[in-house]
Amino acid sequence: MWPTLSPVVVSVSLLLVSNVFMTFAWYAHLKELNNKPWIIAALVSWGIALFEYLLQVPANRIGYGELSLGQLKILQEVITLSVFIPFAFFYMKEPLRLDFLWAGLCILGAVFFIFRPTIVQALQS
């Protein structure tokens, strides 16, 4: 009835959601808890990060069968930047800068090099 999703799709989906939690755990306290002692911010962040880990660990375990460790890491960085830029702009009200584009292009270069063997193999088949 339901199509079976590939491990890569499941892994990417879980990593995307886990990155939302991670980004809030790492940075939302700068806006929301800036008047509280750092220990309060750390404890709240750890609470949020628990949800991140509950998604990130299975995501990496599921994806590792289909992707190499390096591919998983670069994929994580792409997802992190994809989540961080809207977070910075919409939630933190940071201005968009051209530096985000340059950083994104550098990460795309990393994606190309880490996935190049897979791409070459697919083209040769």
C-alpha cells in the first residue's frame, strides 16, 4: 500500500528534523534566554538536544548502510546550512549576507568531491 522509502530518504528526513532541534538548541538561547544565567540556557539546550539525538542517531544508523561515513558527514553539513540560513533570517532576524552563498558553494564543492565516486559509478552503469 505505502511505498517503501529508501534508507537514504529516511536518513535525510530524520537528519533534517534533527537539525531543526540542533539549531534551536545551539542558538535560540541567544535570543530567548539572554537574560538568564548560562547554566539555565545550557540545561534548556540539553533538553532540546535530547530530541535532536533521538533523531540523529537512528538517521546515521539507517543511512550508514547506503552511504559512507564521509558522505553522511557532508550530507549533515549541507542539511545544517539549509536549516541554519532560514533560522538565522526568520527567527534570529539576522540579515542575509552574500557570505551564506559563498559558504553554500563551498559545501556544494564538498558534496561533489565526497559523492564523486558514486556519481562516476552511476554514470558508468
